Amino acid sequence: MEKLVIKGGTRLEGNVVIGGAKNAAVALLPATLLVDGICTISNLPYISDVKISCKILEELGAKVTWNGKNEVTIDARNISSSQAPIDMTSKFRASYYLIGALLGRCHHAIVGLPGGCNLGARPIDQHIKGFEALGATVEICEGKINAHAKDLIGTSIYLDKVSVGATINVMLASVLAKGTTIIENVAKEPHVVDVANFLNSMGADIRGAGTDLIKINGVERLNGNTTYSVVPDQIEAGTFMLAAAATKGNILIKNCIPEHLDCLTAKLIEMGVNVETFNDSIRVYTDKRPNKANITTMPYPGYPTDLQPQIGVALSLADGTSIINEGIWESRFQYTAELNKMGAHIIDQGRSAIFQGITDLYGAPVAATDLRAGAALIIAGIVAHGETSITNIYHIDRGYENIEDKFRSLGANIQRVIEEDIF
Ligand code: EPZ
């Protein structure tokens, strides 16, 4: 078993370079199944969700060539199967994008029900509603989703809930459909726009990504021979911004898109933290305890749920009492029990939590309950007095490349340790 061991009490200082966005990469890779040619994806984060996505593409018959750690060339012209290996698809959430991509490409998909972080119920009814509206029949049986269609015909689809996954999945299923598809009440996250930009760069006709309505004029084929660079990871950048705030540090976060983080920037300024934005970088610095603040997580451009645990660490150390309302997931405060083991005073009320600010955290053995919770516990361990050990770090490896190296380069004392299992 691997764990992270952190000797805390460090003020983080220095520069960090942000990689490509995990939540874009895990959609772009299945999207290559729609391309009738060879395409190269660069600025890919080298994380376990990306590695497994590439293995699945290979299992489907695509030729996948790694050009170093952060770039891959994919030739999906001769795929031989529309059935994704269940043991692999059940390992992560974004495997659901294989349904839209295979349905669009082969008019048939069999994919295992997706796994991923346990954040409470994670229905996919809106994905299915979209596929069915396009003319597909979708059945769920024995842990698998079986979707098939004679023809996919463009239509109007109104999503009942703003969903990143449903927006991207229906987009994937409709780029090669006959006629025009209009999807309303869509998600506007940077990774939604990135998938549309990738598909358009291959010859798709998608308009409106980044607004509430996306219009897709179906095309006959998507051409390859293009290199596409994954958008910088907004959430990784935000994680380091919050690490600077919580550790009273000074970090220059490079290779990010500051506009994607406007909401966090505004919140940090409200908390008394200094933020300077440049073309493609952000500096965050402070030498004071943050002020209290209230937060409600929302779809983009609102405050992202994927930065909720990380700001929870800063607010647990704030001057005063703060409230976070979780507007997306029903169970995203599991990390607060771990932070309380480190001396925080947080009352978990289900969809909201009350953070009574304290001045110091203390090292303790804790477990990552999900990906972003794991990132939050690293920040807490760096601030805390004494030693923190974090188990279940496979969650963290699903979404952050070289996280301990990046924190170490900012001054953190953090080591990955392999421990023999007792049982
Ligand atoms: C994506 O999940 C991200 N994952 C999540 O990031 C992120 O938390 C989430 O979007 C919200 O931003 C990936 O991109 C792979 P949703 P997704 O569909 O697409 C409800 C991380 O840490 N809903 O936007 O699964 C749902 O229950 C992860 O990187 C339905 O009701 O999220 C939730 O309340 C965790 N029916 C809300 O919509 C549906 O069919 C938003 O979910 C779909 C969703």
C-alpha cells in the first residue's frame, strides 16, 4: 500500500506549472473514436484515468502510440469492437463517454456502469435521455449499458439538469448524426468547450459551447492529421491557489487560464488573500489568516465543487465561522471527518458544513475519501504541525500528475512511502 507522509508547518513558495485538464482529457480520448484518421493529443496529464482510457482504446482496436509522457497519437480507423472491457470501465467515471463516442461511431456500444469517486448518487438519466432522443435504444442489464441505434437523427434535447457528462456525451453521439441537434440547458465548463473545440478542429460543426445552448450540425466524417493540446487544468490551478492561501504562502501558478478561475479569485480576495493575474499565470500570496467566507458550489461559472474540499482547508483555518453549501453532490463532505482528526472544527450537515475557524492544525493519520478530498488533505498536512500520513492515495493519482513533486518543489516535505499490508 502506498501512502503520502508529510512533515508539516511549511509556507509554500515558488512556481508551479499546471498540466492539461483531467476532465477534458478523459473526454477527448474517447472522442478520438469518432475520427476517421490519425490524431495527436498533447498536454495530456499522465494520470491513471488517462492511462486506463488509452488502454481501453487499444482494447477496442485503436492504435495508441505514446510520444513521451504527455502526448499520444491515436489511430482509431480500424477499431474492431464496440464493447468496452467492463473491468476497465468500472474503474473510473468518465468511461461513460465511451457510450456517446461508440454510439456515434458504430451505432452500438456496450460499456460497464461507470465507477469513480463516491460523492453520493451519480445518475446518468440525462445521458440516456439524450441518446434516446437521437433515436437510440438504451438498456441497462447486468452492470452494463447497451446502447444501439439504426440511425441517429438530430433533434432538440432539453437537459433537466446542468450536467457536464450529459452535455459532452450527447455532443459525442450527435456530431456524426443526420441533421441538426440542439441541446439546451447545457454545462459551460472549460472542458465542455475544449471537447467542442477538439471535434471542430477535426471537422465537426458545433456552435455555442460555453453558452447555455449547443447546436450541432451533423457531418459525414471527422478528419484526423491534427494535433490538439488539452486545455490547462482549472482545478489543478485552483488547488495550488488554495494551497498558497492555506499555507500563507506565495505561489506563481503558470500555464493556466486565469479567466477560468475568476470565481475562486474573487473569493480569495474576499478572504483577504492577494491575487495577481497575468496572461497565463496567477500569483497568490498572503501572510495572514484568511477571513471567513461563505460558499455555494454551482455549475461553471459558479464556484466549482471540485475545489470545495481544498477551500474547506483554508476556511477551517480562517478567522471566524464560514458555511459551505454543496450544490452539486449529495456527499462531498466526507473529508471533514478527516480534517477534524487534525484538529479542525467542522460540523457536517449533509449538503452543507459549518467551518469554525481555528488557528492551527495538527498532523494525524488520515485517508483520502475521494480525489479532491485527497488534494485537500495534502494541503492540510503541509500546514499542520507534525506528521500527517495519507492513505488511499490511488484517488489522488487518478487526477493529479506528480503531485508530490510539485508540492516538494514549493518547499513541502512530502514523501511517497510503500508500506507492507498487515493483512
Ligand atoms: C463531472 O462529473 C466531473 N467529472 C466531476 O469531477 C465534477 O465534480 C462534476 O462534473 C461537476 O462539475 C468528469 O468530468 C469526469 P455532472 P459528472 O453530470 O459529469 C446530476 C473530479 O473531482 N446528474 O455535471 O459526472 C448529478 O447527480 C470529479 O474531478 C443527474 O441528475 O457530473 C449532479 O448532481 C468528481 N443526471 C449534477 O447533475 C445525469 O444524468 C452534475 O453532475 C447526470 C448528472
